[in-house]
Amino acid sequence: MTIPFFDGHNDTLLRLVDSSRPDKIAMFVDGTIDGQLDLPRANQAGMTGGFFAIFPPPLKADAASVVSSPTSSAGQLPPNLFVRDALASTIEMVSLLYKLERAGALAVCRTAGDVQNAIKNKKLAAIFHIEGAEAIDVKFDSFEVLYAAGLRSIGITWSRGNVFGTGVPFLHNVDPDIGPGLTDAGKDLIKLCDKRGVMIDLSHLNAAGFRDVARLSTKPLVATHSNVHAISPSARNLTAWQLAAIKESAGVVGLNYATGFLRPDGKWDTNTPLEIMVRHIDALVDALGEDGVALGSDFDGAQMPKELKDVTGVPKLLKALLDKGYGQTLVRKIAQDNWLSVIERTMG
């Protein structure tokens, strides 16, 4: 029996936008050999929905700076983006999201009820998420427009700084305690998100910014696609005190499948066994409890373990949990129910 699952993060919209092929809608609706997620494979695997990230990529001239090099103790972050550049790429991906909805591929969900109805009607439930708030101006005019368009989840930063806060570099054997906390505008953004029912994603945010969100937000703390720093000491992963803060808030962490954030050695190597993913889930359950662990693949945004490969490999991970001795009830919580619970408690 296929276990249904809800996914915390994918970059499929960016993959489609970046494709040189003109049939972008068909690529997703009809399936393609490219990428890690499309509608036929999602249905085959039992995926019921997920957070569809809109990530404003670096400008082409800056693309080489995305892979950080440790030029200082903190490492070098990719260059910042201007609002106008980030908003242009964001609007292009929002447009594609709604074209997919009109094509019948998914349903854009604004409330927990919308998510439940989409799943009930066997429609892929899509939450409009932005990864890095560069498209939002400090007067929050663009926030209002994006919110009206369905925005319900925000990652304050990607792995670069912006007007709201500071991200973490892609460095291994590094603590995320890098750089300053949220700016005054960032603190205002947290308060606005809480008021309007927009989930705040802590993935990619540095430690000082994390502390500010934990202090200011009245909602559960969420990291949609992050792993355990004690197993894989990447700046992108969560330390013991961060996991404790998430647990205290009754929050959720979605397991990131990216090999470099799973492996103790930090290598980007497809020969990464599912056993390492299970080790992270074990540690997350120990730190957060059974209600705090979920899935956050990073499909179409990262290198996957060869054994998992793409969305059709998720049942293999869930079977590995069952084989480890996780009961059906707990596996279903990790696969879907914990996301649905925190969505209800943040988006309403």
C-alpha cells in the first residue's frame, strides 16, 4: 500500500522556467525525463502536495559566485539581488504556477482547508512559497500583491544576505552562527507574516536571525528543508539548540535529501545510502518528538542519493523507516500528517 506524502520543498518552478523548451506546462503535466518531479511521477509515488518554492536566482553574471569559498571565517555569500530583479523572476514563476493550476496539474492553496480539499479531490496541493525575500520591498507593497496572489510561506533568506537578514554559506564543518541577526525591516516582516498567516521558513537563515524569529514569532518554528548538524556539520543544518527551540514551539523540520547536507563528510556524492537519511530522521525524532519531523526533499534544487533519485524514490525511504521498526502511524505522521498539522496552525 502506497503511503501518501506531502513535501516541504521543491524548486520545480525554477527548473521549468530555466528550461529552453517551449512546452513548459506539458513538461510537468505529461512528464519528462528531465528533473526530479513532475505530475505523473508525483502521482505514481503517492505525493499529495508540497511547498512549491519560488527562488529568485542570481543574475547570470553572478552565477559563478553561488558556490561559496571560505575567504574569511564566515565564508563568502553569493551577491545580493535588487528588488526589481528578484521581483521579475518571481512574477515569471508565479505566472507559471497559475498556468499549471489552469492546466489542472495542481491547486494553489491559501488555507489548511484548501490543502485538505485538494488532497480529498486527488489534486496536487501546492503552497506558494518564496525562498529568499528579495522580491519584497521594505514598505511591503510587493508583499501585499504576492499575498493576494496566494503567497503563504516565506524563507526570509536564501544563502545570501538581503534587506531583512543574513543567510548561511554553503560550507562544511561550519556552525550557522554567522553574521548579524534580522534587520528592523526583517523584524517587521516576521510580525506581518504572523498577522497574515504566512509561514516563516528558517532554512538558510543564520543563527542570529533564527534567534530573532524564535523571539518574535508567535507561530510554530519551521525549517522546511534542513538536516541535523551533529550528523552533517554543514552551515545549512540545525544545531542542538535550534532543534530544541523548534521543539519548544511545537514546530516541524522537513528532511532535506541533498547529499551534501546528509553526509558526515559533506561530499556531493550520489553514492549516499538511504541509511544516512534514516539516521537523520532518527535524530530528528529524538530531538523533536514524533510530531516534529516531516519531509523536505529539495527536488529539482539539489543532488539526490542515487538509490532515491527522484520523487518516485520516496516510497523507498518510507519503507526503510518501516523496516527500521517505525510503526505505520509514525511513518504517516512523518510522510504527511505533521505538515498538515503545522499548516493548520500557521496558515489557518
